Amino acid sequence: MCIEARRIRFLIERDGLKGARAWIERTLSAYRQAVQSPKSHASKSSYRPLFEASIREFDAWLRRASPQTKETLSKRHHDPGSGSHQR
């Protein structure tokens, strides 16, 4: 199992695809900045590979999920049977 797979699955279950995607995008931005900053522990040799692995996994998930996210959100928005309580 990939490093972030469990966390992504939890976020989807808790927040829906749209919420999980937003969290992943925010986290990617923070991780990318962190590995570039000499002041951050994420840039240190013992942590950097872990952060980089997470960045790759988040990027891959976003690439795979993009069409699915748009399609799912579109169906929920246009499907009168989907209920207003869904995200």
C-alpha cells in the first residue's frame, strides 16, 4: 500500500471527492514549499524522501481522479435523485 492511500481513502469517505481533492491540493502546495525550504525539516535528508514520495502519490492520485471527480460531481449536481445532502 502506498504511503498516502489510507489517508486519501479516509478523506474521500469523510469529505467526499471534492473535499479530498481540495485537501490534497493544499497539502501538495505545503509539501512542495517545505522540501524547498532549508528551514523546514522536510528538506532534511532523513525526511525529504518521505515528503517526495507523498508528493508523487498525491500527484498520481490527482491525475487519476481528475476525470472521475468531474464526472461524479457533475452527476450529483444534475441527478435529482442524488439528494441535497451530498457533497
